[in-house]
Amino acid sequence: AQSVTQPDIHITVSEGASLELRCNYSYGATPYLFWYVQSPGQGLQLLLKYFSGDTLVQGIKGFEAEFKRSQSSFNLRKPSVHWSDAAEYFCAVGPSNDYKLSFGAGTTVTVRA
Amino acid sequence: DAGITQSPRHKVTETGTPVTLRCHQTENHRYMYWYRQDPGHGLRLIHYSYGVKDTDKGEVSDGYSVSRSKTEDFLLTLESATSSQTSVYFCAISEDREPGYTFGSGTRLTVV
């Protein structure tokens, strides 16, 4: 069975600083990997996804993520955060032969002025 | 935006009463899912559907049932609501051969 770990429950970052959110997965083969963002009181929006190919994936809102098979990781990064990036971020993994996703517990990002 | 709506958006109900949440999509997607979101747990899969009358249990299905009589509608029923079912419920859809979800806006359910 697949599982996802997001080691950081809460991260505080200054506006304009860089951001990195960690995600580690457990799955026997190459999974499908996703990052979603949830603003307060809203649903989840897809930021980016990885299926195969280039291990550095570009997403919306200036985010990128890098798949590292050797570390079973799919960390999310943004070079310069904006106050509007304050939200909860979820990493998700799905097997390549199925469509059900497993989600991490989420990381809440606070942006300070 | 993908056409996926959840109703109601908010509901307060009493312990022991039945509750039905509705997910409606206009995308004609084959796959539909119900998740619950709780602090510290992320999203956990309750039930899912791969087509009309084709449903299966997820990891936290106890106390829940689902039905899908039409492609566009996926109903989640709490047969006898308990306080532990107080949560935010999300419906999601996905296309055939295209992993990744589109989510509804969620239903906040409070069981008192």
C-alpha cells in the first residue's frame, strides 16, 4: 500500500523568502505524485503533478517540485513567496495502475510581512 | 473550472440521524471519490466509484454508504450520524486514463 509523509506540520516564512515543503512517499514502483493547495475554507487546487520523464516539474503560481527516486521524495519549492501563498499544502501519491490517491497530513504555510 | 458541486455546503445534524451528502458533476467523468478531511490526518478515502452502480470501500468506510445510480451523481450517506463523523467532506472526480483529481468545494458537517 502507498503512503505519504509530510514531515513539517507548520512552516512560517517571510514574504519574498524561498519556500521548500517536504514530501516522502512509500510505494513499490514509480508512483504518480501530486501537490495540491488549499486556501482557508476552499477546496483543493492542483499545483503540479509528476507521472514520468523530467524529474523537475513546473506548476502553477510559480511552484516547482523535484522527484528523487533514490530518496522517495517529491519536495515542493518556490523561490520567492507572496502573502497569497499562505495556505495548506498536500502531497499525494497514486499507483500507476489505479486512480485512488493517498494524501499526506498537510503542511500549513504562514507568510509573515 | 470543472463542473463539480457539493450540497449542502454546511450542515448541522443530531447524533443518530441519517444524513446524505450529494456530489454532482457535469464533466461525465467515470471516477468519483468521497474523502473526509480532519486536522492531522489530511484527506482519507471513504468510498469511491468507477462507474454507475460500481462502488467500493476506502480506508475509513465504516458508518458510511454510497450510491451511484447516474454518472453525474455520487451520494454519501451516514446511516446514523455520530460525533466522530464531524468533518469536512470532499468529493473528487477524475478522468479515465488521467490520474489526478478535481475537487468540489466541500461540505462541512457537524454532528451534535
